[in-house]
Amino acid sequence: GQNIDQPTEMTATEGAIVQINCTYQTSGFNGLFWYQQHAGEAPTFLSYNVLDGLEEKGRFSSFLSRSKGYSYLLLKELQMKDSASYLCARTNAGKSTFGDGTTLTVKP
Amino acid sequence: KAGVTQTPRYLIKTRGQQVTLSCSPISGHRSVSWYQQTPGQGLQFLFEYFSETQRNKGNFPGRFSGRQFSNSRSEMNVSTLELGDSALYLCASSLGGQVNEKLFFGSGTQLSVL
């Protein structure tokens, strides 16, 4: 993705916690989205951060630091169904720019 | 409420041909954006339409074009297809295209250029 970096692949164990990082260019930044995409399916919305701090939604939390151009998605109590690609996207003037996605594999 | 519908689901074309993809947004959504997804390049923004006007455009050649109709349905056209155009084309809709609105994606059209 353009000016958005996230790890290509991650592996974690069922029941564990995993953190997926995303760094982005701060110029013209409005907000940061996280989407989940299972293989062969459409991306679906997970979270949106516009202010610094942590947003918690059940097993998933997302953090943003605007000054550092940094976000992470935290997945707790991992389940096998969490195996998917996680896409970080920044918005700027109504246009979303996506990272290449992090493929997470959850193993038993 | 029906989700975002894209047709066709799969397409096979040969180099030099043209193709038209269709996207019907969620009822009431007026913004439609298009993305190209490939394994090596991730999700690349093509363009966004709002109220029949192209509001944002990505860095794709002029062979890629689109339009939006008064009912918010959108079409994307690719002319003079190249092998590198093989990809999953995703359409996404949102209410008014405001910055903080989440996108609702269709299942995509998988285009193969031979």
C-alpha cells in the first residue's frame, strides 16, 4: 500500500493475544480504519480511530497515535475464525488508502 | 437491507478487449468507490463517485473509467485490457462519502485477462 506499512504475515496460537501494527504517513491524515478480510470474501469494517488512544470493542481493540503515525489492532482470546487478512487504511479527503494487509494464521 | 452487489462474480477476457463491471450500493448510500486488489499490490484506490460525479481519483491510466447513475449504481470500464489488469475489483459504498464513514464492500469481480 502507498505509504502504509504493516507486517505481511503473522502466526499466533488459539486463545493468545496478537498485536498487528500499522505505520502511515501523517500528512493529510484524517482517520485510521481497520478491516478484516477472510479469503475469498469482501473486507468488513472492524474499527475506526480519529483521536489518540485505545478503542475497545469486545475481543478487538485499536490504538492510534496521530503524532507518531502509528496504529495497532489488538486481538484477544484468538479463535480459529480470526484467521484472515487485516487491512489498515488511512483516510484523506474522502479517499481511503490501504496497506497491503497482514495475513494472520491462528493455529490450534 | 441488501448489501453491496457486484456483477459479474467472475470474468475471463483476452488482451485488448474491454470490460464493464457493475456495482449496486446499499440502498440510501450515495458514495461508491472502486478498488483493485492483487496479491502483490494490496488494495489500490481507483476512483470514487458521489451524486453522479467523480470526486476522487487514484493513479490509474485512462483505460480505467467509471460512472455513476442517478440511482447511485456505478459501472467501471477497462478498455484495451492488459495481462496486468487481472485482479479482484472491489466496489464499496458509504452513505455520503464523509471522511469518517466506514466502507461496505461487495464480494468483488474476479477478472482474469488471458
